[in-house]
Amino acid sequence: MYRDALVKEPGLSDRQAKALGYIPEHGSLTIQDFERLCPEVNRRSLQRDLRAMMDIGLLVLEEATNELVYRMREVG
């Protein structure tokens, strides 16, 4: 339910909604995952999408063995 509300968050692009929909199913998202979800979009644009979601508090960033991992922010 919470995931559905986030995906419909006003102001999110289709790409950002796609990223948020991916995370609950897979636990996290890497830039490589996002590139597979949106192969027609360049990496820099995808990174900006992720940064924007971090800036509004939807995602948190973790480092895991030489790669950045994005997870949904815990509620509560």
C-alpha cells in the first residue's frame, strides 16, 4: 500500500515511479538496474532522477562493495 502511494507521488516522472516500483520487489536498486529498466535513457539522467528522489527523502543511499545501492527510506 505504501509503495503504491509513493509511486503515485505528485511530481515524480515515469522513470522515477518505475525505480520506486522496482525497489520493494528486489530490495534495492543500483544504477545498473535502473539502466536496464530505462535502456533508452543515458546514465547521467538516471543519476539525476535518483538524486532528486534522495533530495525529497524517498530514497537513501548505501555503499556496498564498490557500488552505490539505493533503498527506500524507512517510514516510522
